[in-house]
Amino acid sequence: MTQFVQALVLGVLIGGIYALMASGLTLIFGVLRIVNIAQGAFLILVATFTWWLWRTTGIDPILASAITAPLMFGVGYLLYRLVIRRISDRPASMSVLLTFGLALVIEGVLNVVAGNKFRSATPAYFEQSFRVGDILLPKAQVYGFLAAVVVLGGLYVVLTRTWAGRAIRATSQNPSAAALVGIGATATAALAFALGSASAGVGGAILSVLYPFFPASHYDWISRLLGIVVLGGMGSLPGALTGALVLGLAETLTATYGSLQWSTLVFYLVIMAVLLVRPQGLFGARLREDAA
Amino acid sequence: MSFFRRLGRQHLIALVVLLGLIVYPVINPWQPYPQAVLLAMFLLAIQASSWNIISGYAGYISLGHSMFLGLGSYTAAIIALHTGVNPLWVAPLGGVTAVVVAVLAGSVVLRTRGHAFVIITIALLLSAQIVATNWDSLTNGSDGITLDLPFWSSDFQNIPFYYAFLLLLVLTVLFSAWIARTKFGTGLIAIREDEGKAASIGVNTTIFKILAYAASSFFIGVAGGVYAYYQTFLNPVGAFAILGSVLIVLAALVGGRGTLYGPVIGAFIVSLVNEGATVYGGSSQSRVLIMGLILVLVVLFLPAGLLPTAETVWRRRHPVQVEFTDQAGALSHDTAVVRDRLPVKEPGPVLEVRGVSKRFGGLIAVDGADLTVERGSITALIGPNGSGKTTLFNLVTGALPVDAGTITFDGRRIERLRPWTRGHLGLGRTFQVTRLFKDMTVLQNVVAPQPDGKLRTMFADAVSGAEAARARDLLDVVGLGAFAQQKAGALSYGQQKLVELAQVLMLAPELVLLDEPAGGVNPSLLGRITDVIRELNRDGVTFLVVEHNIPLVLDLCDPVYVFARGKCIASGPPARIREDPLVLDAYLGDDWRADAHA
């Protein structure tokens, strides 16, 4: 029983962190209709940078997201303005190829600059846990989860309480109508891409403590994030949260009762099973425009 | 000589290159290195050419296609390991494994449109690696499998492998060329250009996509079996490396995806660059950077790829007069056989809509609508903008699912059937804004529809033969036979409407739904359109027309149904509709009536 509760709690903690990582992907897809394959590479880029920052200055990796998030906001903004925007009028498949290319470039740069080896930031609390009754809560997971909740909460406030946020939601629901009421499509898209990248700024910082990583880890991460987003329904933020929790739980439960090696596979099997029953994902809606 | 002229310039060049590659090991036999480089080029070309079927023709990008090479390798190697059979003889089974996996995964993720596919292709590649690493008893886990050395004398070096891969490459290209010629290939391009439209003209998009994915996997799987024997060793990390997929995507993109020879040309170039980067660029780490940069640059600055870009330049330098073919055919043309499938039926309702509803969130677009279309009639559906006419069309043709109510077509309940099945039953439609496949020729557009779900129809020749002849015939019916070889996007709007009508007629429809046939069409063409509708109606085709041009409706149609706020408020012969107060009210509102009576 304790083991089960332990697995549940760990699953929720990991699910919250997954939710943060996937939120950027789904935000970008919602507004730009682009599947950003480079989102995983963003995470690894930030994790590597955070690791370097922690090694050289001793700044706590998770707190370092206060630095990495604004940095990634800027990187995302420039990337959109200089590169992504050039293909905004091309078929969707081209954006997949472009962001795939960007992911490779980031991987290649990390390989050349930082070297192809496993890393992991190990601050003092790395192997400590909080104890609640019989249940152990690893401190790193708890801090990561808290950071994720704070950022997701902030994102929610930005999206619902600010003009910029309303512009993003309007554009994601109906781009042409949003343009008609004076919402600049390019500015909104740049903002969404920048926000999505900034969320990877936090996600990557958390990743650097929780998981060992190396430049090519981004394939593993992007397929996980994409799985979450497909499960929840592309472009739906509540969907991403639910998908992240479901998959976080599935993964931890498999790791607890099955074996660690197969837990990633269970992840993909859950996705396939959901797609079999509900092809548009849990929260995905079939829109009027789909039929036109 | 005339044979070569008919063959075309591209095929001629390909033939010469092929001959050169066949004789190369004979004239330069003692050079293992260039042979190995050429061999790698063939292997990549096999993969890129296969990838092109699902991702080039059908437009569904696969980022994990090298998985099939690994699956083929493992299949052959595992059989060899456990039975002692030479892996070369069981290499075709590698192709079978690839096809089985493609069909299974495809039937899960290819049922819908959109992005799930690209995501699953990456996930599949990673999953395959996990399975190969952890299923020790079958695959030897991360230690990998070591195979026997080739059974032939070392004097032959790798020359047998050279010819094996060259043969597989030729087969792959021929296979791809054959697909492009069939209606299956035309259907795949239709899916790439506009999937919803493809479904409306009878293309079973799910089956087409799954078959395309399977077709794109077979030869890679076979090549994988041969490749395992060539390498004599395989392990999970090498067999399911994502860099292999990167090279495939890059090759097809550089050469020109969607073309026959583009992926092969691209594969030769990318393979050489890859070899150069390995020899001069140091580690495989920098290769990732180089390939990534090339991919970004190609997407940004050469999105069509080398071959199509070169073709465009060539065309500009050597302009060809547009051939207005088939003039004679058009002039000698009698009444076309539009419907030859069903015998003449008793009069009675062909379409019955009963209590059909559809809501989008809080908006009720169609609200318990009833409608009957009698066989042989030209029935009109009019109503103010936003009254739900087009949504009703979408419900009848299956582009949208109904929330409630029944739709009966020809005595058969159809509201739960897929769009293409309704097309096969004889239900066709045109769109308010024409949705032709703009990059296809007019003729290809008209050949594309699938009047039934049979495999024989699917793999019928689309370039010549009965289907193409019938398409030319229908183009003559709408008076556009002369434009058969033009790109559909180059035609005027009204002409496009006529082509779309010819396209629907290819389904041999019993009932055609026309969504604003007169919208945006100039008056002279309008006459042609109404003539065609009347002519077809005499031949037994029933029409349901949504139209805002009321004089045209009152002249052409009988009976007329009037829609307002999602349901039918009046129906009857045009003369009565013209006088109906309810109709005037719906169109012009209370103010007008108040003013009129004041």
C-alpha cells in the first residue's frame, strides 16, 4: 500500500514537471500551428547551460531558471523573427522539417562545445528526501514540482488576465477573426513562441537536476512531450496538463511494479491505446474549420 | 529510336547512369573503397525513394524511417542466428516485418489527419531501440548479433552486395514510378494537397495512407536484411540510429520530394557529403551539426529541392507551347455516359434528411432539419447567410458527424458512414469555394476520384487506359477538354467550378450536391454551367443546389426548400416560394414588412 501511494505521489510530482515542459509545446502549436520538434533540444540546451552555471558559480540549478527563462524568451523571440517566420506561409510539413533541423543544429553545437557525455547537476539536496509518514518525497522532485506549478500558474494568469494573453488565446482559437479585430498575427506568434521557449527555460533547469542528460537526449524528451500533447489533444493547455499527469503516473507505476527499462515503452503504448479510442486526443475538439 | 523518344529525357539519363553503375565494378574491380561509397549511396537512395511514397506523394512526414532498416536487419539476423540460414536468403522477410509494423502502427495513427503521425514515427524508432536492447533472449540485447562472413570467396570482395543493393534500388524506383502512375498515386497526391476534399471524392484516405506507409517500408526492410549480412554485426544503437532517419529526410528534400528521381539524386549527394564529413570533418558529432545546418538551409532557401528547381529553370529557358489537345475529340463528342452503373430506378425520394441537428459549442447550426430530394429532380436549398445550408451539406456528405437525426440515401441509412463510402454509394458534392488540387493537372484532378472501394479501381492506370479516357470524356462534357494538361490552379474561377463538377461526375454519382455553383462566375460561363446541369439531369443525375442567385434558382430548380435558423421553413414549387410571406420575412426581416405595411 505504502509503495502504491509512494508511486502515486511520485507520478503526480513528475506529471507536474512534464506538464510544464509540454505547456510550451502546446502553446506554440495552438497559436502557430507548428509542431516544434526543437522543444526537446531547447530543454537539453537549457539543462546544459544550467549545469555549467551551477558548476562555475554554484547557483542553485532550479533557481537558475530565473536567469534561463528570460534568456530563452529572448532566444525564442529572435528565432521566430529571424527563422521560423520565413516559412509561415508554407505547408505544415515544412515547419516540422525546419524545427527538426534546428533541433539537430542545437544537438550538434552542444556536441562540439560541451562534448558528448552524460551530465547531471547534483546540488546538496540532490539525494535527500522529505519524509511524510512512510512516504519519501525526494527534495529535487518536490522543488521541481513547485517551480513547475508556479510557472504554470503564472502562465495561466498571463493568458487570462493580460491583453497579450488574450491576444494569444484569440489567435489560437481563430487566427483570421483575431487579425480582423486588430491583433497583429506576427507579434502574437513571436510572443507565443517566446513564451513557449521560456517555459523550456524553466523545464530545462529542472531537468538538469532530475535526469542525467547528454546532447542526443533531446529525441527522448521530444517524443515524450509530443506524446503528452497528442494524448491531451494538440493545442489544448488543459489537455497537456491531463496528459502529463496520466503519463507521469503510468511511467512511475510501471517503474515501481514492472521494470525501469520498459517504462518508456509503456508511455508510448498508452498513447497508442488512447489514439485507438479517441484519435483527436483527450481534449482535442473537432472544429468546424476542419470540414469547411 | 521512337522508343527512346517516348521514354523522355529524364528516364533516358537515368538509364545511362544505371548502365554506368552496372559496368563500374567490371571496369574498376579492385577498388573496395569507391565501391563501398557507391554502396552506401544505393542504400540511402533505396530509403529516400521509399520514404518519398508516404512523405513525398502523400505528404505525411516520417522522421523515423530508418527504423525499417533496423527491423529488416534484425529480422534477417535473428532468423540466421536461431536457424543457421544465410541472412541473404531471408532478407525479403525483413521487408515483411517492416510492412507488418507499418500497417499496425499506421492503422492506429493514420486514421485522422494531422500531426500524430510524425510524432509516432519518432516514438516508434525509439521504442524499437528499447525493445532491441531489452529483449535479450531474442536479440542478444545491447551486445548485438554477430553474423558469419559472406560465403563467397574474398576475391569477389563486396561486389555481390554492390549488385544486390543496385538491384533493390532499381526495383524501388520502378515500384515508386508504378505507384505514381496509378489512381492510388493520384489519390496520395490528392491527400497531400487537400485531405478533406480527397475524402469527398471517394478516396478512402485511411486505407490509402496506411497502404502508402506500408509501401514505403517494404524495400527498406529487404535492404536491411542484406545490410545486416554486409556489416556482419548489428546492435540496437547502430540499427535504430536517428541519424539514419535524418539522412533519409535530407536526401529526399535536397533532391526534391514528391518527384521520382529527386530522392535518388538527393541521396547520392547527401551520401557523398556524409562520407566527406566523416573523412574530413572528424567525429560523427560534427556530422549532426552539418546535417542540421543543411536541413535548415534547404527548408528555408530550396524548399522544392534540386530537381524541381532545375526543371523550373529549364522550362523558363525552353518554353513549350501549351498543347490544346483533344480538339477533335471534343468536337466529335456525343452525349457522355455519365451514369452507367445503376439501372433507371422508380421515382421516389433519393435523399431523406430527418430531424438532423448539429451544434458547434453554443451555436446551433442545424436544428432538427427535414429535407427530401426526389429522384430526377433539381432541388434547390436557399436561405440567408448563416442559416446552416453548407453545414447541412457537410452533414449529408460526412465531412462533419451529425449530433442527432437520420440521413437516408437510396433507402440506406448513411449518417454514420465515412465520407468516401457515401461517395462510393453515389453521393457527390462541389464546394462553395472550389477545392481543386491546384498543383495537379486538370486531367489528374478528374482522374483522382474513386467511384468504388475496389482494389482494382485503386490500382488502375491513371495516365492512360479506361480511367483516363473517361476523365477526358467528362472534361469534354463540361467543355474543358482543351485544358486537360494545364495546372488546375491556372484556370479561371468559373472554369475551376466546371472542373470540380467533372471531378464529381467521375464518381458516377446518383445525387450531386452543388454549393453555390453560380457564386463568383461570370454570366457567359454561368450559362454553360446551367446547360451542363440540365443536360446531366436529363441523363438521370439528381441535383441538390445551394444558391444565392434567386432568379437562377427559380428558373432552374423545382422544388425549392427555404432554410432559416438551421431548419426548413418552407418548401414547394418556385412560384409559391416567391410569394411566401415566411420566406420574405426570413430574407428581409420584420422591418421590411412593417415598412411595407405602413
